Amino acid sequence: MHGRGNCHRGQGLRRKHEHFVEVPLNLRVTWNPARIVGVRAMDDQHAIMMETMNELRLALVQGVRRAPANELLDKLLEFTRLHFWNEEQLLERHGFPGLEAHRAEHRRLLEQITESAHRVQHSESLPIGDLLTFLHDWFINHVEEVDRQYGPWMNEREVY
């Protein structure tokens, strides 16, 4: 079959319309200590986000059709918005000094996620591999680099 020679290790090909779409098989997000913020409510929400991303990845690897994939993307977007709002409210309530920068990062990320999901949801070839890679990298970088900054600060104020 043509097109298979371009398949990288850890990726599968799914036929969608007349286009092959690469689905990264190795982008499962797993929990590890580097992803613990130290605020239970936020860690629990991060776990739900990971589960939703992994559910989306698995559905795509199994060849789910466009409508169920779009529903999972919508679920992830909705929960991400809710999580960002909850996190910002928590930080505001406790006077976190980096709140405005954190809020700006959330706005930037939501814009990127929404734009990427929109492209996937309205694309004939469903370039989902790019979206999965983006979501995987975004989640890990945001939690490990940005969210972990407020954990110790909140813990000092007895917020766990």
C-alpha cells in the first residue's frame, strides 16, 4: 500500500475518506510525581483531563468515526475551560501573586486548543495526529512547568 512507508514508529494509519491520517500510538498521558501540583482539587481535575485525552487517543487508534471523536474533543474543551476557571478562582481567592500571568497563559492555551480542535473537527482529512501531539505536549508542559509553580505557595497557606 502506498503511504505506509511514511509511517513513523509508534504511529498507525487510519483511512478517512481518501486520506491516510497518522494517529500517534505512543502519546498516552500517564500520571507521575512530576505532575502533582499538591492541591488535591487541581490534581483530581488534571487526572480527569488525562483520562479524557487518553480516551480520545484510544478511540482514534481504534478507528472511531468523526462524530464520536468530535464529542470527545468537545468534552475535553469544556472540561479544560471549567478547570481553568476553577484554578483561577482558587488562585484569586488565596491571592496568588502570579495569577495574572497564569490567567494569560490559560487564555493563550484555550485559544490554541480551540483553534486546533476546530481545524480537526472541520477538516476532511482529520489531522488528528497533530492535535494529539499538541494536547500531549501542552498538558505535560503546562502542569509540570506552570501549574507546579503555585503548588508550594498554596501549601504554605495550608491549601492542599
